[in-house]
Amino acid sequence: MWKRSKPVRRHVLATAANTRAAYAIANHLGRFNERVASRAEHALKGSAKAAA
């Protein structure tokens, strides 16, 4: 008999903080599959974060 597996959930850290801080936080917590963060040339806040 086949067991139904749990659905896979994606955990995304989306922050206006810079990329270095976002990766450090995500790696420390170990819960995120993906990281979306600001770069020097592109601040990721408000509607830009939602579009990412």
C-alpha cells in the first residue's frame, strides 16, 4: 500500500535587508529554501518585494 506523502512547502525569506544579512539569517535558522533580499542597486521593499 502506498502512503501519501506530505505536500512539500517552500519557505522563502523575503526581506529589505541586504543580501549578506539575509543569507546569514537564513543559514542560521536553517528553515528557508529560498532567499529574496536587497542588493546595493535595488532596494527590495514594498511592492518590489511582492513582485519578487
